[in-house]
Amino acid sequence: MPTTPRNRLGDLERAVMEELWTTAEAHPEGRTVREVHDAIGVERGLAYTTLMTVLDRMAKKDLVKRERDGRAWRYTAASTRAELTSESLHHTLGELAGDKRRTALLHFLDESTPEEIDELKAALAELEARRPDLAG
């Protein structure tokens, strides 16, 4: 796991990732800077070069993968939304030791809705079914 989490995204990086995630099925080959700019940059009043720089930096952080397509680059998300979220949670909890981690988890659960608690219980049951070493 990286020491600086890839998923601490700024507002623009998050918008770019959302664009790549939501269009991945329709565009498995990826999106060019122009396509990302047309989708999110125009309405934000961003210069094409701003998105080009952001996507280049995101590639260097391993947030996106890029592949040459003629003179342009095509960008795809390097991780799914779920993978990046999981990485973020592990990193955040990993920074806490012992009782502080437990306190943070309890605080999180205390603020969860009954539906969210049910989803967590179902996820734990699924995990225990896949990993008998966790069943207690």
C-alpha cells in the first residue's frame, strides 16, 4: 500500500475519476484529454491544458493508466471506485493504533443507518463464507 494514498483526490481529480468510471463500459479503450475536457472541463470553465496537466499528474500517481493513440493519450482508471475507496479506508485506519482505531470504527458505526448496518452485517457474512479462517 502506498505511503501517500492515491485516493486523496482533489475536487478536479475526483471529477476526472468519476468521468472515467462512469464511461468505462461504453469506452473501454479510455478517454482522451479532449473527451474529458468536453465532458467536465467546459462546464467548469477549465482550459484544455489544465486537464492535460491533471491527467498527466494522475498517471504519475498511478490513479490512471494511459496508452498512446496516435498523437493523443487515452486514459482509463487504474482502479475501480470500490478498490480506491477500500485503499483509502485501509490507509486511514492504518494510521490509527489500537483503541483509536476501535473508537473510530465505533464512531463510524454509531453514525450509520440501520440499513447501512444491515449491509455491513451482510458483507461480513459473505466474507466469512469466503474465508473460513475469519469465522469466529
